[in-house]
Amino acid sequence: MSEQDLPVRMRQVLQPLHPVWGTPLRDLRRSLYAEQVISALIDELHVCEYSAKMTAKLALIQQETSRMRVVAIGHCIRLHFIPDEAPTEQERTRQLLIMAMRRANEADDHAEGELTGLRKPNVEAEWLRSLELWHRERRRWLHKALAAVAREKE
């Protein structure tokens, strides 16, 4: 497939990358990585150990935390392909990126509440430790990405 056949014209390799393609994208991908581990743990918890009723709300919140991270990464990638001659579109996409990260953070707040609730029915301690560890990691990397986007604007 030639470059002309692509729906979005690729930038030349020699052109500098959009700043959001550096640290923010790396940190968002790390946050998504932790998100994927949490998804696997929640699925295991649901399938192997506990009723769907106990984990249903957590699984629903998990869908939103995952979706907003994927949306944020998509906006990050889009920024690279928006021409420098379109500053309005770049700024709009940057704002959408920030909104997606904030919505992911809000979903993380809800997830944290649900994870805390799992302690009461005596969910196996090893699962809880793993869930809490990966939850902290997804939040840490999300916050680092948000801070990096804010620094990029300065």
C-alpha cells in the first residue's frame, strides 16, 4: 500500500513528533497496561471465586476506566496527525485528551470505592493485594500523563 492510499497522510520521519507523543503517550500506555492486568484479575475473581452479583458493579466501572484510557490514547495519537497549520483542531483535540484523562480518573475514584467494598466479604487477600497494587499503578501513570500534558502546554 502506498502512502497515497492511506486515509491519513503520514508525516515525514524527519519532522518532529508532536510533544504529546512522548511522555504522555508512554505514561497513558503504562496506565492501560495496569488497567489490562486489573481487568484480568476482576475476570478471574468473577469466574473463579465469587458471584456475579458481588463483582457486577466493579466490572461495570472497569468498562468505563478502560474505555476512557483507550479514548485518551486515541486523542494522543490523533494529535500527531493533525497538521501544524490547524492549531484550532490541535487545541480541541488536546482538550478532549485532558477530558478523557479526567473522566478516567473519576472512574478510578468509583473503582476504588468498589475495591474497598470487596474487603468486607473477605475476598482472598492475595487478590485484594494484586487489585490494589495495579489500581495504584494505573492511577499513578494516568496522573503522570495528565501532568506531562499540562507541562507540554507551558
